[in-house]
Amino acid sequence: MDTSSPVLLGDQVAASVRAGIAKGLVGPGDSLPPAREVAKALGINVHTVLRGYQQLRDEGVVELRRGRGATITGDARSGLVRVRAQARELVDAARHLGLTDEETLELVRKAQR
């Protein structure tokens, strides 16, 4: 976690899971560590981790079940999930450099040419 980043910690948790999926480190059926363990290991609030997990649930990347934790879904390896992860990495990197959203979009437009 990068506490100096303008990216919210919950978003960083979600981005980390997306990156793991995109790199093939985790896949469908794999369980994520319990939020309490992640929070303790990272030194952040458990609710922050849960926000990241809930974001992934809303995207269809993980399934959350009370008492059973978070499990990577079968849809997680889809190309769209990988592209979303890469897009988030681009946005995070651009913001870290101080680029505006419009400047970032212009970079994407130029990459198409």
C-alpha cells in the first residue's frame, strides 16, 4: 500500500487483487485471505479492505459469502477484467505523475494511432 498515493487504500487493495488475476497469480476458485488478516498485515483498517473486496464483488471479480470469505469468480480471467486492471494502473500512474484526466485520455487517444 502506498499511503502517499492519491488512490484510496481500498482501491489499492482491489487493484492488487486485479493485478494478481491479470498476472495469473490467482484464478477462479481461489480464496482471498480474510479481510482481518489483510488489514493486520498491511496495517490498515479492516473496513478499508472490505471496501476493496466489495468493489471487486460489484465488478463480478469475487463472490463474497458471509463466513466463507471472498472467492475469485469464473469470470475473473476474462479479458475485460484484465483490461480494467490495466486501465486502473494507467489512471493511478497518471495521477501519481500529476496528469489530469483529460491529459490521460489524450495519451490513450494517441496510443490508438
